[in-house]
Amino acid sequence: MHNNSPTLSSNLLLASLQLLAWLLLRPSAWRHLLKQIDPTLPPDFALASLQRSQWRNPQLWRLLLLYLGIYPLWSGIIIGTVV
């Protein structure tokens, strides 16, 4: 059963995996999360298109940390263990 208002885990590592699953398997959850963060954010937003007020949003900063900080960490761990 799908929850209509999915919530992101408070654990950064689990949240990064959760976001990846939402993007690949459940895009409606991704869109809902963005609407919770900022109703004006489109699902395919770009960093260059963010407004000053959006940059001040701590929830958006957390999302960016997950993508720009945690995902490279996951990639490094996976590549490091395979190579």
C-alpha cells in the first residue's frame, strides 16, 4: 500500500537510498517531496534556476546535501570495494 504523503528518513544514508528509489521507481513521491519543500519547484529543477528565497530553505539544502554529498560518497564506496 502506498502512502500519499511519503516522508524522507532522518538518516542521511537511508534518505539518499530512499530518494534514489523514488526517482527510479516512484516519481510521484519525488514530486510530492518537492511540493512539500517548495510548491514552486518543478520536478526537474536546476540549481541555476533557484531563486534566492529557495536557497534559504533548509529542507532544500538537505536535499542538495543528499545529492551532492551523500551520493558521491556512496559512489566512492561502491567503486572502491569493486576495484
